[in-house]
Amino acid sequence: SNLDPAFVHELGHNLGLNHGARFTGGARGREIAETTFADNDFEQTPGGYSEYGSAVTVMGRGRTPDAHYLLPAKLILDWTPPDSIVEVNLPGACTPCGPYLLQPTDSGVLGPSPTLGLRIATEISSRYFWVEQRELLPGGPAIVIASASFSSTAGGGGIVGLSTMVDTLQGSASGAQPAVGPGSSVQLDLSAEGGAWPLSVQVGSRSAGGLLEVTLSSTPLPPSPPPP
């Protein structure tokens, strides 16, 4: 818990992890340019972009002991059992999907719930939304959502691409706490560039045992437009 955050950050790179980023202009959906495992240049991103901007991971600007590696990082490091992450593979409709009861990923222990998070597929191959509960956030327990490409085999031991936090604060461009608290929701976009495929992430109540309820709602994948 007293490890130097710079050491933990650089160790993460050696283990296959990229930076923890955020948009600074209020982007809320899958408005993320990096769709491979390489970090791309975001200088022209509308509204601004901070490559080290995520406050919830040491791969961004987070600090130990409260800021952990994100869920996909713990998966490739074998710190998280694969069967503890629910894979939500659309294009079917979620009407709804869930509810899922998520235990916190930053508590240091595995509780009785088998579910640590959700991996939501998008229209872009190997690009996912990752949903997890954090209980050490400044505002209290809540859901955090990141978009990251992921491969369990690339590089020999697996690679997590640039992990960009979804801005879940209505009316805020700071992204200081990209979290969805109990009783709140956020809408994501699972489509490729230029499309529209909304998915609502709704956060319910938190149980006495620390489990946070999450429900997903969406429509089926819209049909592709006919060729000209």
C-alpha cells in the first residue's frame, strides 16, 4: 500500500498495460479514437484529451493505495478469475440484461458474489467497455466505466490498450470522479464511428454486503445501411 506510484505505473507498462486516460470535454460514449493496441495521437480530439487523466488508476494520475489497476489489467495479470467477469456480447437486445451484483474490485478481498465486473462488447473488434465497482472513491462506492482494447495473448502475456474513462458526470468537463453512483445511470454508444447504438447502464442500490446492482438496457444493433 506504500509503493511509489511511479514505480507501480512503470511496472504496469512492463506487464502489458497502457495509460489510463480521460476526455476533458464531456465525452460520454464510445468517442475514443484508439482502436488498436497502439497509443494514437489525440491532440486533435474535440474538447480536449488527457492521456494520464484517469484518477482511478495508477496508469493515469491516480495514487496508491486507493487507485488500483483497472479491471482488464487485473484480468491479464491473473489477479482476477476469468469467470468472475460477465461477458455481455451483443448485438442482441438487453431488455434488460441483469441485474448484476458487483462486488468492489478495490477491497483487497474476494467476497461471496461471483461477479467482479462486466465486459461489454462493442461493434469494434477487441474493443470493450469495462464496468466495475470501486468503494474507495472520494464520493463513496460507485461504478466506474472504461473503454479499452484487450487481448489475453498479444505480446505473450496479454495487452490492455489505452484505457479511457467514460465521463459520467452530467454537466462536468473535469472528469474528476468518472463514476455512476447508486440511483444514477449513463448512456454508452457501442457503435463504430459514425453509428448510433445506445446502451444504458443503470446503477441500483448497494446491499449491506457491499454489492452494487447494475442493469443494462439496449435495443438490437441497427441494420447496416444499404450500399449506394
